[in-house]
Amino acid sequence: MKSNLTLIGMPGSGKSTIGVILAKNLGLGFIDTDVLIQINRQKPLQQIIDEHDHLYLRVVEEEEILKINIENHVIATGGSVVYSKKAMSHLLGISKVIFLDVTFEEIKKRIRNFETRGIAKSINQSFRELFAERQILYKKYAEITVNCNESDQEELAFQIAQLITC
């Protein structure tokens, strides 16, 4: 079994929160790649986008993910990680990739700060368009898909733990 678990999904899908709970329950370390980027670049994600653009943020994200060389961790990624074949190949090589699947309507309920959250999307792209585009990529790379619409975060962490130990 691969020693890491990687959580992918849209912003607001619960990657960071579920990841922390899952790591605690399984006795694993936890890393959030968005936080890693902010620490290493000394800037919030939104500032990186404002100073450059969303494509630059994706390049930075890929660079940071390709540096990850850890074991026994839950890795919560940024929502745009799936645009990088290199990053996803690396994550698939070091971890089991789990897609936290949440409907568009549920994401809209959970996220209030679309403009300031640091979401890597083109200026002219609607959030619905971004959602549809990414769903295809999440499903492409997912080794396990978990429906995250009905259960709370504790239940979801438990479900994921059950799925990976079976």
C-alpha cells in the first residue's frame, strides 16, 4: 500500500478539514499544498494571482508538489492541481488519490469568498464553467471517489479510512 493519501477536489470540498481529521485518526502527518505555497512564496494565493495570473499560480503549485518527498501523510491539494499531468503523476506515484466529490450547489453554499480565496481560474471563466472543467479532471485521476454532499467531516474521514483499509 502507498504510504500517503492525497485529497483532490474543488475549493470548499473539505480537503483541508477532512484531511486533518483523517491524518489524526490514522496517525499520519498532514500537509496542505496551498499552505506550503504560501509559506514558501511568503504570499497568500490571491496575491500571487493578482501579481501574476492564475496560470502562474498553477506553475508554482506544480513546482511545490514535485518537491514533495514524504511518507505517511495525508496531502490536501489545491483545487487546480489536476491541470498538471506532472504533479498528478507524482502524487499518484507516492499516494492513493481520493476525489472529494461535492455538487456545484453544495460548493456554492460552502464558499462565500470566491473573489478573494485564491482560486486559479481565468478572469472570464464563471465558477460553474470552472467546476464543470475540473470535474472531468478529478474523475480522471481519482483512484477512489467519495460523495461528500450528505455526511459531516468526521463521518467522511471515517468512510475514507474504511475504504483505504479494505
